[in-house]
Amino acid sequence: MLSIYYSTLILEFNKTSFMIISLTTIFFSSFLLALSGALMPGPLLTVTISETVHRGVRTGPLMIFGHGLLELFLVIGLAAGLAPLLKLPLVFILISTIGGAILLMMAISMLRSLPSMKLITEASNERKKNLVFTGALLSLINPFWLLWWATIGLGYILQTLEYGFIGVGVFFIGHILADLSWYALVSFGIARGKHFFNDTHYKILIGSCGSFLLFFSVWFFYNGINTFIQVKSTLL
């Protein structure tokens, strides 16, 4: 009787140990995978850099808070079976077109206001922007963000579902902490260094960000049009 008890105890201990090791692996692999994506330049990082100059160190965390809320809803949707919808070419084309148009407007606004931009006045004029909403919007209009979640992200979610909602939760925490760590570091570095900025430096930074947004706008349009042509050719 005692041997059965100890055997059961050892079995439960092995199960618990395996669960802890598996969840730890999920966390760190999710963190590293997300960090590799966060390090790549994109609209979200570009706007975070431009906003940090006059919004301070809180910019990165607030942008990622909005980004993370959107990703949380998306993860729930993917786990519920939303992936096939996101993989549709029509969705990619629509998001590419709408995203390209929004980025184009943002880029034009930045570049047109360059001659009159001043670091001090911009600090007082831009506080009305909602950074949480901006972080969510810039993620939503990025077709490659949706595509990543509908493919790579979905594959990860399906694997972590083996460990229930705890596994999915650990995956999401690792993912969002990677984004938060990088964007907080970027905002901190720029905020600490802005004391060395003058109006000329500020205009160069905003001009560079505007140019990057213009590039991403063209890139989105190109991929949307290219996908449309491919879909049209398969239907003929």
C-alpha cells in the first residue's frame, strides 16, 4: 500500500516537473521569437521613436499596451478558429490598402510640417494624441502583423494549447514582455538623449521617421496590388 502511494507521488512529481519545464520553454522561446520581430523596423517602432522625443519615456510602454490589447483579442480569436479568415487574400489586400493610405497620410503630415516644427512647441501640441489607441491602430493596419499571427502565431498557439489555457497564457506573456522590453528600452534611450537635441536634430529625426512611414506605405500598397494581381490571374 505504501509503495503504491510513493509511486503515485513520484508520478505526480514527474508530471509537475515536466509541466514546469515545458511552460518555461514556451515562455523563453516565445520571448525570443517576439524579440526578433520587435527588433525589426516598422511603422509602430517608427512612430514610437518620433513620439518619444516630446512624450518621454512612457511612449514605448503605452504604445505596446495598445498593441498588446489588440494582440490579446487576436490570440483569443485565433484560439477560437479565426485563422482561416485572416489568411484570405481579400483580407490581406484590404488591410494593405487601408494601412498604406493611413501611413501615407501620417508621412505627408510629418513631412509637410517639418519647416515649422520646433521641439518645444511640439511638446505642448502633441499631448492630445492617445498613445494606446495609436499603438493598436498601427498594429491593426499592418497586413504582415496579421499574416504573422495567422501563420507562425497560430502554430505556436496550437502547440501551447496542449497545456491548456495556462500554456497559451504563458506564451502570450512571453511574447508581450519581449515587445515591452524593447520598446521601453528605445523610449528610455531617446528620452535620456533628447537633452542633446535642438530644433535641427528634431527635424532630422521627424523627417527620417516620415520618410520611413512613406516607404512602409509604398511597401504596403505594392504588396496589396501584387496580391490582387496574383488572385486575379488565378481566377482567369
